[in-house]
Amino acid sequence: MQQWRALKARHPDALLLFRVGDFYEMFYDDAVRGAELLQITLTSRNNGSSRAPLAGIPAHALGAYLKRLLAAGVRVAICEQMEDPAQAKGVVRREVVEVLSPGAVLRDGLLDERRPNHLVALAGDPHGGIGYACADLSTGDLTLGVTEAAALADVLARLEPAELLLPADWPEPENVRATITRRAASLFDPAVATSELMRRYGVQSLAGFGLGPGERPAVAAAGALVAYWSELLVGVAPPLRPPRVERPGDVVTLDARTQRNLELVEALAGPDRPSLLRVLDRTRTPMGARTLRRWLLAPLRQRRTLEERLDAVAYFVERDTVRHALQRALAKLPDLERLAVKARTGRATPRDLGAVRDTLARFPEIAAALPADQPAALAAARAALDPLPELHARLAQALVDEPPPHLGEGAVFRPGFDPELDALRQAREDAVDFLARLQERERARTGIPSLKVGFHRVFGYYLEVTRAHRDRVPPDYEHRQTLAQAERFVTPELKAWEAKIVEAEARLATLEQERFQALRAEVAEAASTLLQAADALGRLDAWLALADVAGRYGYTRPYLHDGFGLRIRAGRHPVVERALPPGAFIPNDVELDENRRLAILTGPNMAGKSTVLRMVGTIVLLAQIGSFVPAEEASVGLVDRIFTRVGATDDLAAGQSTFMVEMTETAAILHSATDRSLVLLDEIGRGTATWDGLAVATAVAEHLHDIVRAKTIFATHYHELTRLAERCPGVVLWRVAVREEQDRVVFLHRLEPGAADRAYGIEVARLAGLPAAVVERARALLQELERRGHEPPARRAGGESAVQLSLFPVPPEIDALLDRLRRLEIHQLTPLQALLLLAELSEAARRYRDV
Ligand code: ATP
């Protein structure tokens, strides 16, 4: 327990897994927490005066438990026994060999290989310019950037951190799912960070990476990240690659909500439903899967880069055979990126090095399938696939065909690779041979036909004689062990050979380890070349996936331009389309330009308004990741941001009302959208009283039209909004068509110019299974309202007063009174007539008090 306390004191914020024999034990608070998280039994152990809570997990199942602990956001310190208990004097020496944290995981089998695992550190001014450093320690990827505090949430949504490293005195950013780790503010010092990074990268200045004075906060964050890493993995240098620096104008900003609304990586209905990524991800390697995910979350704004990607995709769309052959070749590749990092951090196993060898062997075949000059992106990928002939030859010579998963679990090196290893192996085999011959010899000498040579883990080699032959045992046999049916003996000769075997094995193990480490170091030396190749494979795999999707589902290459306009001919929603039978999705045309920049989209419930909105957002996004798009033709003016506002449901738990959430989001859009943005609004204003809602919706639309001038689609049930077209020249009206058949409505899902005339809300209510009596009553009420000429205040009643307005019309008496007032010609009244009228009004007011 003293030992445990000392180790725990050094890792107070980690759950300490303390190795005791075949178990990892947790004590005290760790035990309570661990037992709850892992759903294992909590017991206690007598600890002198008190009883200590205790919970343990079997050592062989460590991986599965670690996975659960990390998923729960827990930091775990693993403590091992550092000596063989059989040989230890006193208490076995123990040490923490590894600390795992959700954002710092290197161990095999714990990470999802199809997505990056990000640790993000923040530094600078929490209310001003915030620097961020985002690293995937399993791949060595490092991205640095600076963002305004207001845009931090968007950056974090894109980076999807598993863990966030913050200075101790910082406020916690809102809505992040990551584990928060805090360290002293002094760890985030820009000057210390600069010299530390220069030392690690072996450079005199960070300017070569594109890091100038403006990036100081980002450098500070990177410094903290490196320091934190060193704290977790003592003695293992962080495998960081040269940083990628992001500038604000590089990527299309997608706030967390838009990322969710467009269902980029996860469907709104839950992780089991198809997302856009699920439709696109036809990658064959982990590198490709991670690359595609990164592209999808960070669409680009530079046309040149996008055209390069599109050229690469187009190349494969046009060449089915090449594409299929390459996808087949990639399917056999391991995660070269993580393998290279494992080599660099001294964790690669014999099997891993075998995998590096086999991967290198495939490079020439893959490179040969790629063009040498055009498209440039493909030529660059081809050039990056350096097959490292020397390293490959070395690995091929050294390693057996199928190296074991770990050292000591079988032969690693080929015979002939190293004479010393061969000699030791020979010595061991000779000794084993000798023992086999010894058995024959002793049988002959003693005349005991069942005599055999055996091996016991504790007692070593022995000669075994069954009871029946006990009296034939010669005098030079020394007795060792008595069993039920037999006895075991040794001879000096046997002992001598045993010593030879043991020694040969020990030396073999040491030498094999030495040789293996040397070989691993050679691979580590080549890590940066391997990582570049891994990047190229990732890109290649992603292009192939996009080409595969484009070919399979009939996407076309978008025409990108820097102008304003957006034109989509026969566009489809890539995800909705997949959920419907082939050909069932009705394609639609969409066109927005400077003179038609705000579309008011009306249509009955269920007609497909949201689908149109999300289709437009998704097609623009696909174009800006360099993908083909689901349309017959698309011309896309590049956007700087995509905003979406569709039904709010998910922030209710955070204590905000539906309408408050809606307005907060709308405010953010009006403040940050530019004339280069794409704004997609679904039913603004419906969360409040009808007239308030309509007023807000109208004012928002006017502001977007007059001031922001962004490309906007505004889907609404407020028929009144369509009147905006009369006074705003840039407003166009779209509606989703339906056809009435007798008393039924058929949804055509077809977009056409104009405004919808009816909501068909009752029809949808009927379809949804509202009781027939309720539907009938609603029909009657609607007819009554329409007969009285009350303009329906809204096509879909939203708040309480809307219900009042529509269901309690003005009583006829008051109506008549109002009518009289309207027709009154005041200047013709005498003072007496005026007084009489006033009395009459006052009396009426009293009479109708309750109306
Ligand atoms: P509400 O006003 O009630 O929110 P909406 O007009 O926004 O409805 P959507 O949610 O977009 O309607 O679409 C309703 C359903 O209609 C979708 O789930 C989809 O299955 C189908 N749908 C929409 N658009 C199309 C289309 N173009 N082709 C085929 N089916 C479509």
C-alpha cells in the first residue's frame, strides 16, 4: 500500500491500475469510480486498522477495460511489476509505465482507425485571439491556427477533440464533448514554446513553417501540448510532424449546428442512421477514411486547390478499371501512418515491421497505376510513394514471412540474416537434439522402454520413470519429484545440457531484442518518408472513394467560380436519395444569382422544403471539398460560410426555450454572414405567437436581402412572407408542388416558381393518423374560418395566441360595431351625437367584457 500511495501521489488525476499478479487492482476512490464505470464488483480489503475499497480487472482483459475507461473520458495510469516476483527480494518493484488519456492514446486496439483522435490545446487570450494546436498523437499530425473567441466553437466542432488542454484559469468552452484537462498557465508560455519547438524540429526559426508573430498563441498552445505529452509518456519524444498552419480564409466555416444539420458525419436521428460521410466513405484504408472525414469537416475556399482535387477525382471517374484495380490494391494496406509513428515511438512490434515491409512492396505497383505528370495532384502522390528500396531490402532479408505479434512469441529473423543469431539457434537445437537422443540412449542403458525426457516450468528438464520400473533406475540418477504414477530424476549430464539450452535461449532473446530494436530504429529513421507516403495514400484513397461514389450514383463535376451565382440542374440530396428506391427521388433545379439572391420557399407540410434546403447546402459543401455532386449540372460560386437554421430540438436540455434557441442562432447568422455566404433558414419565427413570428421572420428576411445580401433560401409556412417579393427586387418565390386528387393530396416534391396556396396541414394530420373525428372537426373549423373571410394567420399555428386568433373569431356584435365605426364620418357629427355615440360604445364595451 505504501508503494501504491507513492505512485498515486504522482498521478493524482489518473485512475491507477496497479498490477498485482494476474490482476490490475484499483484502491480507494479509484476502486469506487472504476467499479461504477466498468460495472465490476467493488469489494474491500483488510488494511490494518481500516478496510480499503478494492476492485480488480484480469490482466488479459486490460484492452477492453481501457477502451471503456477512455470512452468515459478517464485518464488511466498503468502500473506494472518491474521484476520477476520469483526473484524479487521483498516487495516487487512497480512503476507506472504509461499514462493514457482520451486525447493521448498510442496503445494498439484502443482507437477507431477510421477517424483521427485529436488532442487540442488552447492558449492566448480567452476573450480575444485564441491559438489552437491540434494533434493526433497516433499519426503525428499537428495543425496550428488562431481564431477569434467568437469562432472558437466552430473550430472545435470541426476538430472534434477527444481531449482539450486548457490553462488552469481559463473558462470552459461551451458545448464541447471532450475531456477537459487543465495545466498551470505557465505551461502555455509562448517564449518557452518557441524555443522548445525549434529544438524539437531542429530549426533556427519557426518562420519556415509559416509561423509568424500572429501565430504566437498557436505556438504557445503547441508548446503546452508537447509538454503535456512528455508528462504522459516519459522518455518518448512526441512523434510530431511539421505543423500545418491554418489561416482564417482557408476553410469554409461550418458551425457545430450546420455540421449537424447537414448530417455530415452523423445523422440527426442517431449514429445508426446514414450520414453524408457514410454515403461517401468508400475508402479502403484507415488513412483514406481519416482524410475524407477531415475534408468533409473542413471544406475549402481556394478554387485552385479544389480544382486539383476535382482533377484527381475526375481522372478516376473516367477510368473504371484503374480505379477498381487501385481500390483492390489499397484494400490490402495496413495503417502505414500509425505504423510509422509506432516505429518512431519505439512501439512497433515484429508484426508491424513485417507490415511496413509488405506495404513498401506494394508501392511500385500502386505508383505505376498513377500518371507521372497530369493531373498534378496524382503525380505528386505518385512521387510521394517512395518504395525505400534499401529499407525494404533490409526488412525483406531480416524478417520471416509472418513475424509474430510480439517478441519472444516465435522466430522473428530469417536464418542467414545474422550469423550470431544462427549460431545461438543452432546451439539450442543441438541441445534439444541431444536430449532426444539421450532418451533413446537411456532407454537402452536402463532397459526401461517407457523412460522419457520431459520439461517442467519450475524444475526444468527431467527423466521420467514409471513406478513399475522403479528398481531399474541406475545409481547416477538423482531423485527430483514423485508423482502418483511416476518419479522424476536428473543426471549431471542432463543438467549440463539444460544449462546450455537455458543460456542459449536467454542470449537468443537478448540478441533478438537488440537486433529487433536496431531494425525498428532503421524504420524510425525513415518515418518521415513513410508518413509522406501514408499521406499520399490517404489522399489517393479519398479521391478514389469520391470517384467511386460519383461513378456509382451518377454525380457530375461541379463548375466552380468566384462569382456569386449558384445554379443546380436536376439536383438530388445524396443521403435522402439513398434511402429511397432507385429513381424515386425527384430531382430539382435551383438558381440563385445577384438579382435573385433570396428565395422564399413555401409548400405544404411534407412536400420536401427541408430536403431542398439541405440538398443545396450539401451540394455546395460537396463541391467545396472537391467532390462531384449529385446533379446533372452544377455551377457553384464559392462560399465563405454555410449557415443553416432548421428546427431546434437539441438545446432544450441546456435550459433554453425553442424560440430562444432559434433567435440566438438567427442572431449569430445575421451578425456573421457575408454576401459570400450561403444561408439556409427553415421556418424562422414559428416558435412564438403568429404575428410576432411573422414580424420577426419578415424583418430577418429583409435584413438578409437588403444588408447582408447573402445567397439565402428561406423556407416558411408564413404565406404572408411571399409578399416581400413585391417590394424586394432580389426576392424570388419558390414552392414545392402538390396535386389535389379528390379529397387527397399527392406530394410531387417538385420545385416550381411561385407561392404555395394552401398548407394541407389537415391532410398531413390525417396521414399521421389523427382520430377521424378530430380531422373532421378541424376541416369544419377551417371551412368556417375561410367562409368568414378571416385570413388564416399562419399556415401552421405555432404559439398560443395563434390558436386564439384562429379559433375565436370576433363575435358578430362587435363586428357590427366596428363596421359602424369604420363608416363613421366624424366631421359630420354634432357634439351631442358624438357624446351619445361614446356612451353607446362604453356600454357595448361593458356588455362584451368577456369576449
Ligand atoms: P415540413 O414542412 O412538415 O417540415 P418539409 O416540406 O420540410 O415538411 P421534408 O422534410 O423536406 O418536407 O420532406 C418530407 C419527406 O418527403 C422526406 O422525408 C422525403 O422522404 C420526401 N421527399 C422530400 N423531397 C423529396 C424528393 N425530391 N423526392 C422524393 N422524395 C422526397
